[in-house]
Amino acid sequence: MPTRTGDNGWVTSTPIPSALTLGRHRISPPVVLAPMAGITNIAFRRLCAEHGAGLYVCEMVTTRALVERNPKTLRMVSFAPGERPRSLQLYGVDPEVTAQAVRMVIDEDLADHIDLNFGCPVPKVTRKGGGAALPWRRRLFRRIVTAAVDAAAPAGVPVTVKMRTGIDHDHLTYLEAGRIAQDAGVAWVALHGRTAADRYSGRADWEAIARLKQELDIPVLGNGDIWEASDALEMVRQTGCDGVVVGRGCLGRPWLFADLAAAFAGGGTYQPTLPTLGEVARTMRRHAELLVEWLGSERDGCVDFRKHVAWYLKGFSVGSSLRRALAMIDSLAELDDLLGKLDADQPYPRHTLGQPRGRTNSPGKVVLPEGWLEDPDADGVPEGAELDSSGG
């Protein structure tokens, strides 16, 4: 494999892995779909799985909402027939509630894998000390992760952790948090190479992923700026990570998982999928019908699909009025009529390859509870931090 020298002199030469072990499950290729609020529901996960293999994680579910059997949350904790392993991400800030939620998952056979969210940067979460803010309170972090692992262990359900590098560049947490998670018995740690303050701006810090990989004995997965399968391969080569987590790069491009499967199976060689606009239209139709099937309502499914239109059509030459109409559909018949007006032979816009997709923003100050940074050894549960609804 090629040897890559980073900007700061760090060098790796890593064979491309073909699979990951997750408890009794083999994840091949070593690719994980990141949980995304309002995106990674049954419909989207099925669509991605129809293009390629990997581990597809459902939307984030809050521990409080789960144990209180919030109807919306219980609907989110559902998987397609044959979807294995069933992967569920939990957000929690209270060790006891986290343990209750994990025991509920085990007792009711709701999932085969539990991922713990310590990477969410949104203000409504960090202002309560949750998400990417929580690992700063290292003792509380240890208690939560240990509670989850201990509750899942009797059933052999693996627990993993997803996190960011820290609150900001003056308050980095990822190395210590990684060691704590490893000691608690997690199966792997996934690191998004940005701080909470970075949000989705700039370039992800892949060097941090390399450092964490050197620090831990368990698998480390890398996340951040994987827009193409070639980015995933380059991340592995540069950092030595054991697998990758893909988020925004697959928005409007579920066929990215076909490229990822081919790239990892081919040891680093593949040809990118470049669908014509007609082929993209067929994927859009499939996505919409899966949403309708999942939601049980044609209008609800079509309304939910609207937000995907701009991602699917990114870079294509499509008139503004047609774009607007597609983003306002109420029925599959209306969608069919509008898709029929597209230039089916239009080639894929190559200039969009490797470009960011989804949300992008500027760095910002992280909103934290008063006095949050004063004592990293404080292990009390932040007041009011337990969210009563799921989905981010």
C-alpha cells in the first residue's frame, strides 16, 4: 500500500481492511452509516443496503424517551425484516437511565448492537452537558459507558462509542475518553475529527484519528469528510483506522455504499458510480416509495422525501421551477409526473465529486451548563439533561 506523509510528519502504510468484528457479527466492508436525525430511518437504511453492504445505524434514540415508551421513539426503534445486525444509537447522560434503556433493548430484543452518542454538537444538547460536551466530565462519562456495557454483557450485545475530538481545541477529550471507553469494554470507538465548536466547518482532523488509533488496542473508526470511496481509502491509509463512518457524503447518493464495497473488496481499486439523471430519478422514486411504505401514508412519505430532492439533484442541470415542484410533492403520482420531465440521459455532474454535502457552517462557541469546565472530575448528572424526545 502507498505510504502517506501527513502535514505534521506522521506516516502510515496500512493494508486496506476487509471487515470488522462486532461481537458475533462480521461487518464487511468495514463501513458504518452514521446516525442522522430525520435521515437514517428504515427507508433510507434499506435503500443504502440495496446498493452495498455495511452496518446501518438508525436515528439517535434518547434513553429517557425509550424507557418511558415515547410513541415516536418506539416507532424509530424498528428495523426491516432481515436487517442484521440491527444497530441502535442511544443518547443518555444518566448512568441509571442508560442501564435501564440497555436492559430494555436486551429484554425486548430491540437491537443487536448499541452505539453511545457522545458526538452531538447541537446547542440543545451541549447546553445541558450532553453529546460532545459530556466526555469532559470524565468520571460521569466512565459511569455511563460502564453502565451500558455491563447491562449489555449478559446477552453478548456489543456496545460502541461515537465521539468528537473535544469541546473545542482548548478542551480536547478524545484520547482520555478513548482510553476510558476501552477500559469499560466497548467493542470499538468511532471518532469524528472535529470538535463541537467546529460543528461541520473546515476540514476534519484525520491526524487525531491516527493518534487515537495509536493509543488504543481496540478498533478505531474514522469519521469526517468521506465524500467518496477514495476518501475512505485515504483515511485508512493515513490514519491506520480499522473502518470508516459515513454521514453527509451519502445524502442523495445511496450508491456511495456500492463504491465503498467495491473499494474495500478490491483492496483500494474501484470505479466510482456515475448514474445518469434517469438512473438517479429511479433511485429517488424507490426512496419515496420506501418512505411511503414505512410511514403508512402516501402524503407523509412524500413530504418526508422532499428534503432529499436537493441532494439528489445537486450539480444536475434542472430548472428552478422543476426543482421547486419536486420539493413540494404530495403524492407518488405527482413525483412520477415530475421525474418524467427530467433529461434522463444527462450525465452525472463530475464536478460535484469530492464536494461537501449536507449541512456546512462556521465554527461557533459551544453552549455549556454554567461552570461545566471547572471540574472535569464532577460526576453528578446534569440537571434537566435527559431529553424526552428522540432524533437529535
